[in-house]
Amino acid sequence: MRPKIQLAVPSSFTSETADHKIKTFKVGSLARAAAVFNVDKIVIYRDAAYDDSSFIATVLRYMETPQYLRKLLFPRSEELRYIGVVPPLKTPHHVATHDDIRDGVVIDVGTDHAWVEIGLDCPALLRTTGLRKGERVTVKVFSRDKLEVETIQTAPGHWGYSVQVVDSIGDVLSGLVVSTSRRGEVVHPSTIEEIKRRYTDLLTFVFGAPHRGVEALLNDVGLSIEDVSDFIVNTIPNQGTETVRTEEAIMATLSVFNVALYEKMR
């Protein structure tokens, strides 16, 4: 099974601007990076200095949801006012690369079945129990004469990311933890080989805030970056700007590790 990748970003990810439209676009850049590099989960950890976790999570979840399900799952809200500025993800579950495998939302439930909206001409019949109205499921179409589907546990390829909000940066330190820092070790082939050797089930990349790095955010909750990180890396050595924005650090870091870990991820 392909090892999992998760990103840990602070709730202050959007703190460097008050413009709602720019905030929306910044979160859209995060979503695009996650989609491009097959990220499985984005965890938003709360930063006491600035908590925009609700907004960030809403935009991320909206972008990950296939277009035909968005009206069912997301009522009009101020948080999504400028959602039109974000680029489409065009992941497999959005562009119907596998047209017989689709995401759906349960719209009605019977004693031994459910009706699921999957973006086709009519709702699909799913013979199962235990589902709740409004629940999202991934299904496979096995009959189109009378539209019927069955649930599947694993979709082909990368099927979007999940989003979670946690109270503290300490709550995301699972799997093999790679913290990013300007003062970290510049990534060398030996670093990659060691990560490949130790990387089995989950790789967590931890990113800091626009105005404070991972070290400071960990110190806030009584943790040391050296104690909680398996690796502390700098993926933009000799940077040409005074600061590197979080979304830029995310794209740069995932680019480096995508090439290095390609064979491991296949």
C-alpha cells in the first residue's frame, strides 16, 4: 500500500493579509499543492496568536469536493464569498477519469438501502444499512439500466485529501515527522536515503506560520523541535528573499520530496 503523506499547517496560515479574496487564494494554493503532490491529509493546528482554522478548513473541504456535490454540502456562506478565485483541482474524482467510480452524498435512507446523489441523471440505489443522510461515500456503478452502486473502500490512484482541525501542533506529530526550518539541514541525497529507509506508513511535513517558524510554535506548547522531529530540513537554501511564504515553502518541500521519494510512493 502506498505510504500516506500529511501536511501540518497553522491556523495563522492566512494571517499576513486582511483581504478576504487574497486569503481565499492562499488557501487555494495550499489545496493545489496537496492535489499535485498526492497529499492524503491536511491538518490545521491552532496557533493561539491567530485562529483562522474554520475558514481554512471550509475552503479546503469545498475545493476537495467534486463540483456536482458542492451545493448539497456547502450552503452559501461568507467564508466562501470569493471561492471563484481558486483554481480547480482536477483530481481523478473531479474529472471522472474513472467514470464508474464516483463520490456521492446520501440523500435518503431506507431500512435496507440508501439513495445516493452521484452527479448523474438520477440518484443511485445503494443496497446497504448504517448510512446517514448527508454522509459522503465513494461508490462504484455496476448497473446503469437501473442506476445501482456499491461502496468501495479504496479508489484507484489518489482520491483527494481529508481535512482535520486540531487544538495544538503537538497533536499532529505522528508517523515520520519532517519539520521545515530556515535553520534546518539542507536536504542532501543522504538525508533522502535515510528518510526512504525509515518511511513506512505515514510522513508528516510540519510548516510554520507567516511570521513565526515551527520552533517558536512548538515552544509555545512546551515542545522542542529537536525532540519531536525525526528530521529538520531546509528545502530552500540560499533563499533570495527575506522571507519565504508558507505556501511557497510547502510547494518547494513537496517538490523536493516528490522527486526523491517517487519510487517509494508508487
